[in-house]
Amino acid sequence: MPDHVHLLIQCDPQFGIHRVVKQLKGYTSQALRQEFPILKRRLPSLWTNSYFVATVGAVPLDGVKRYIEDQKGP
């Protein structure tokens, strides 16, 4: 998708999904700015502070994976 990312992540509930999201955004921002230095000058930040999380405990894992793959479009 051009303006968002779908991820399927398993994390320890004690760790907290907010920490996972923060680390992912921090790491990817740093990696992208290192690979594409123009981003440092063009964009003040690569990610917004917002995110959406949903749990999928009652859905088969294959169904979730298929849903994510289907988001790529036709």
C-alpha cells in the first residue's frame, strides 16, 4: 500500500505493542534516512505517532496472512 504498512507480529503482552511499534518506527526511520540521505532534508519525520492494532487470536493464522497479502491490490 502506498501510505501504510500491514504487519503480522507476535509479541509478549508484558512487553507491550506500543514498544514494538516505537522500536519498528525508530529503526526503519534510521535505516531509511541512512540509505536515502535526501530524506533528512525533505521530511521532518517519516512516521506519524499514530498506529492501528488489532488482535487476531480467534482467526486462523493462514487467514490473516492471506488478508495481508490481498491488500497489495489486483
